[in-house]
Amino acid sequence: MGLIADTIGDALNRIRNASNQKHSYVLVKKSKFLARILDILVQNGYIESYEESEDNKYFLKVNLKYYEGKPVIREIKVLSHLSRRIYIGYRDISPFKNNLGIVIISTPKGVMTTTEAKKLKVGGMLVCSVW
């Protein structure tokens, strides 16, 4: 197995693929940054929960959420990559999908949604969008 440099992109792709295949959970590589992203997804109702994997301490078990047999996550898209980072100022933040989805942003005050960042008047690097 090759080295996975972009752990966030890999984790979000795993979540999207497992959700589309209607798996009950998926294992993703553990990191503090990813744990904060998963906290935001739990708070906004996109996933049930996550926990440390019982089999391997280097992975997190993400329990996926479904509504009437359909995945709650319709689309999850990585916005910034290792080779191309996208930054946004708080003045440029606008509603995503008419407030039906969220955009997660990494700011100097931590990882948060763009609506929280706009309230705190901080900008940062766009991480992903979810709806």
C-alpha cells in the first residue's frame, strides 16, 4: 500500500464512497484535524458519530447516517488540496447551497463552518463542502 499524503481528502472520499454503498460505518486514518472535521459533521447531523477503532488505534470508526434508506450526505467535496490551497476572507463568505449545506474552513481560531467564521470575522483555508 502506497503512502497517502492527503489524509483529509482520503478520509472524505472514504466517507462518500461508503455512504453511497450504504455501509453502516467506515474506517479512516486518525488525526486531530480530521477529528475536528468529524465533530462538525456530527454537530450538523451529517454523520451519527465516530470513535476510535477497537481493532487498530490508528484509525477512527465513522458511523454513517441515513434517512429513509438514503444517505444524509448527498455530496462531500474537498476544496483545498496539498498542491492547491484556497483561502477566503470573512467578507467574501456567502451562503452555500442556500444554507442547505455547510462549508468547513480552517481558521487561526480553529476548524469551523463558514457561518461561524463570518460571525467571528475570521477567514482561512477552505477545507470541504458538505450537503
